Amino acid sequence: MAYVEVDVGRQTLGLYERSGGRLIREVAVATAKNGVGEEFGSYRTPRGLHVIRARIGRDAPRNAVFVGRRPTGEIYSPALRQLYPDRDWILTRILWLSGLEVGKNRLGAVDTMRRYIYIHGAPDEDAMSIPSSHGCIKMRNDDILFLFDEVGAGTQVHIIA
């Protein structure tokens, strides 16, 4: 079993072995352009201990477009982006997070799951290492494909600032 650590300051995601803590893989990510925070409507990345509550998109093709956690049937392309310039592009796979710390990132006005915070794929031309999401943790598609295959529901995710 592994665990995930997202370092907002470094804009990285690390996958670690549970026993021994050996780093398996580290990749660049993009967290919220509004910084960190847990409140509804803040469009910030929540801090603290989380768990992967759901894994979505197991059989979807690379660059599959998701809206409301459902595949639209579209495959992302720059031309599709031109048609929908304001869409929040959630691609390939979704790891839906749920907070573990009551009052900090779980329940009430700070509930990560009810805020629909994910680790998900993003267009390959989107810059990583620069905060730019609406609160989620965006990754390259190849990286989310790898991570999705390595973690299951119940895997812990620690988001540090």
C-alpha cells in the first residue's frame, strides 16, 4: 500500500511506499491559483489529511473529457478547447478526495468531498508547477494514468502548504 503527498509550495505530488516511506515517483502538479484554503466557494486547494474516496474513469481513453464526474464522449484537443474556452478541463482519470479532519477539511463549510476536489488529468499544454486550478490538483495525463494504477480507494493523501 502506498500514500500520496502533495506539496503545494513545491507544486509536486509524491507517491511513497507506506512501509519505509521510500519515494516511488514525484511529478509536477498545479494546485489552486487562489492558494490554499478549505472554505466552500474559495477555489483554493484544501490542506491536511485526505483519502481517495472514489476512482473515476478506469476504462476511459487518454484525454477523455469529464464534466460532473461523467465522461462527455469527447476527446480533448486544442480545437475542442477553442470551442469551449471557459471549460475547466478534467481529463483522463479522476481521484475524488475526502477530508479526514473534522472541522478542517471534513463536514460543515470545509468539506473537501462536497467541494468536489480531485486529483485529475489536464491538457498537456497546460503549465505544471504554476498554481492555476480551481482548487483541484491537476497533473499531466501520463502521470494520472500511472498514479491511478498505483492507488486505490482508501489511499491516504496528505496536502501540505
